[in-house]
Amino acid sequence: MGTERDILLSVADLARRFRMAPSSIGYAVMRGKKIAEEKGIKQYNNVGKGNIE
């Protein structure tokens, strides 16, 4: 799984593309991750390679 730093670097790229504050995207990503963990939802990593965590 990517580290929080990797996620935030990706967020910076998204923020530039969509002209949004990186903190707002970062918050949404981390909140979604927390909700998924609470509900026991498995996360797909390396899309296309079939890896599931």
C-alpha cells in the first residue's frame, strides 16, 4: 500500500489539475480511507495487476 506521503504527493498533482486546495483533496482521501477501514472494505492497489490488500 502507498504511504500517506505518496497519497499526498498524488493529491498535489490532482490539486494542480483541478485548481483545488491540496488540503481539501487530502482530507477527502484520508476520510474515505478511514471510512473504508471502519467498514472493512478492501482496497485495490496497482490497478490492472490484480493486487488486493
